[in-house]
Amino acid sequence: MKGTLLRTTQAAALALSLFAGAAYAAGTHAGHGTPAASAPIGKPGDPARVTRTIEIDMTDAMRFTPASIDVKAGETVRLNVRNSGMIRHELVLGTDADLKSHYDMMMKDPGMRHEEPNAVSLEAGKRGQIVWRFDKAGTVSFGCLEPGHYAAGMKGSVSVL
């Protein structure tokens, strides 16, 4: 019985590690520690509780419009994000430290794509959205972590009042 349980546990662990490795190799960030639900930046919001929608445009000039947004602490907002450029862009919410660290990772593996609630990655001409609850007063940053974009100034901030 003990041997069967041990083999079953080992098989499950091996399957889980192979699945996680395949997801990483496929170029997604799912499950590798991105700040998707990090308390300092808030948490994924309930679409039924959205109090307002904010339109954000991403361009090949490496800018977000608007680059600064004001929200109230506790507010759940829908960020409608449009890539009006000709190349891939993304919007990732996080702390400055998390974004910088994640950007460094993207520079090493530029094929990775974001699939977290705090991020939207869009091909040219596409639209997407993030529904987010900003829990605490302070500043939440956002940026495009595509290689070269963040360093070129493709950053913004949310002031949570």
C-alpha cells in the first residue's frame, strides 16, 4: 500500500512538473510568480461590480494614452485597452519593482506572453481588457514589458486616492 501511494504521488508530481515546464516552454507566464493578485496593487475585479470604464491606447511611439489614471480606493474599473500600433504591445499592472524584474525576464525570453488577470497582451490593431479592483490608496504602475518598450518609456501609473 505504501509503495503504491508513493508511486502515485511521484507520478502526480512528475506530471505536474512536466505540465508546468510545458507551459513555460510554450512562452506563457501562467503560474510562474507574476504579481497577478499581489496585495499592493489590488486584485482581479468582479465584472458585475465595475463602477467605470477607462479607455487606454497603446502606440508604437512607446506610449500609453492616458499615461496616468486616478481611481478611488476600493473602486473596480474596466480598463479597455487598444493597440493602435503596428507591433505587439501589452499593459501589465504591478509595482515598479515587479515590472522592472519582469521586464528583465522578458529581455531574456522575448517570446513569453502574459495570461494573467493583471495583464493584457495584444497584437497590432487588437483590443482587450482588464477588470481590476484597486484596494489601497497609493500608486499602481503599469508598463509594456515587450523587449525594448519599457526601457523606451512605455510606462504609466494609477493613482489610487
